[in-house]
Amino acid sequence: MRHSLKHVAERAGVSVKTVSNVVNGYPHIRPETRARVEAAIVALDYRPNLSARNLRQGRTGLVALAVPELDNPYFAELTRHVVTAAAAQGWTVLIDHTDGDPDREREVAAGIRDHLVDGLIFSPLALSGAELTGGADRTPTVLLGERIDAADGRGPADHVAVDNVAAARDATAYLASLGRRRIAALGVQHTAEGVSARLRLAGYQAALADAGLPADPALLAPADRWHRADGAAAMRALLDSGARPDAVFCFNDTLALGALRALHEAGLRVPEDVAVAGYDGIDDGRFSIPTLTTIEPDIERLATLAVELLAERIGGGADRPPRECLVPHRLTIRESA
């Protein structure tokens, strides 16, 4: 049997209102009364009905998280951290997988779940700032990933991200510091959706300029998707072209894992012949052979900050201007470079 406020009140010899005040932290209650109510709560193992409370407040206690790829280790780890941070708010997270499809992202941005969720954490790939603005006006929203500018220079909603240019610059600068002079960039994209790729390419090119190294177009390896097979294929194509890099900065870790396989198949040693660095800090990189040097964004901080901003919006901060927040990253040096 699940006990109610009425049962606690009867056991403590007080009114239902008094029990409610204790449960909700109302300060002006006599210490002896509070102690009696708290003892009754423990004795009956009473737990508040959060669903009923949320409904009284006009909320569902549900928030949505929409990401491009759940099978990508980065997004899987991000999802885990968002769920953990949301649980601390008393929320349940509904998870949507868009695959970066524009139509599916438009459904998310248009607020298809307006009456189901209290808020949305959204990592879009395909939408413009104008397409995101409408949904953000109705449902409290926090954006992840790359900044999508509005006409006034601000994004359409709160936004949490990593500085991709600075992170890619750090990874490439490290490879240059090892004396590598033909550093390839693997994962180049020129599509509208490839904003992360363009920013990481910019960081790579800035580091080459800093080191006085030429930007050789032959060392740019494209990859339409950023999975292991794409990394292996891009690395094979680069080697077959005769470009012969002595280092490779891969735009994410799954590309790097594929590149490691292709280098092994080609009989090249890592890092002796070709040094390899990735980006994302996924757990697989700690167990690859060799272990993977990588850029590690603070994914836990990113998720926690996104939930905190969403909680502020849901709690009454809907009218404040959107915030832009960057989370830190670090270069983790392992065996591959």
C-alpha cells in the first residue's frame, strides 16, 4: 500500500496541510511538530507523488533530449550524463534520435511534443538558426553542438558547446611539436551540415600556420560520415594517393580508430611512421592498440550545464536573453602520438 499525506497526518496527529508544509520545506513550523511529521514519514516510508505535484504546477516532469546518433560513443556518453543530471532535478528524459535528418530535426524544433515535455535539450546538425527560433519560443530549449547565429548575433536559445577551433588547434599543434611536418586532416566535410568539420579544419589550418607548415590540399582527407569504416576508408584513400603523411589529426575518435586499422593493414607503425590524434575522448581510445591520443571535451560538464540552464528556463527564466557557454577541453597524450 502506498501511503498518502492523509496517512502521515493521522499518524503524526497533525493536519494534512502541516504535513504538506513539512514535505515542501516550509520554514515556519515548530521543531517538535516537524520532528513528529518526519518520524511519521519514515515509519510509513512515505514518498511524495511527484506526478501529481508536477501536474499542479502545470508540468509533466519530462524533458526531451534529441541527438543525431545514439550509436556514436560520444552521444551515448553525453546522453548518460544528461540523464544523470536530469534525475537530480526529478526529471525523466525522453530520448530522440534524429540521424541529422532535416525533416526529423524540424519536427523536434517545431515543438511536436509541446504538451508532453517541459523542456528540450537539442543537438541539431541540419537546421538554420531561423528554423530553430520558432520551437525555442514555445518550449524551453538548450542547444548543443555548433553555434547557429541569429540575425542579431545571438543564437535562438541557450547554447552549450566546446571551442572546436581551439581544440583542433591544440591537437594539431601537439603533432607539430613532435617534429611532424606532413600532418593530414581526416574528416573534412563541405556540406551544410558539416559545421563541426569546418571549425576543426580551421583550427588545424591555424596550427599549421603557427608552426610555419604549408597547408597541402593533398593532406585533406574527406569523410561524409564520422564512423570507424569511414575513417579506415579515408585513411586508405589518403595512402593510395601518395600523399604520405607523417601524422594525422582525425576529426573524431571513431574516425581515428578506423584510421589506426588502415595504417596497420598498410604495414605502417603508429606512432613511429604516422602519429595519430583524435577528438572526443571516447572510452574505446583507452583500449585501442596503440592507445589513442585525443582531445577530451568535458562532456559531463557540458551535460550538467545544459540541464542547469534548462531548469532555470523552466523555473521562470524564460524572458532572459540566450546564453552562450563554452566548456573546457584537454589534450590527453597516449601511445598513438
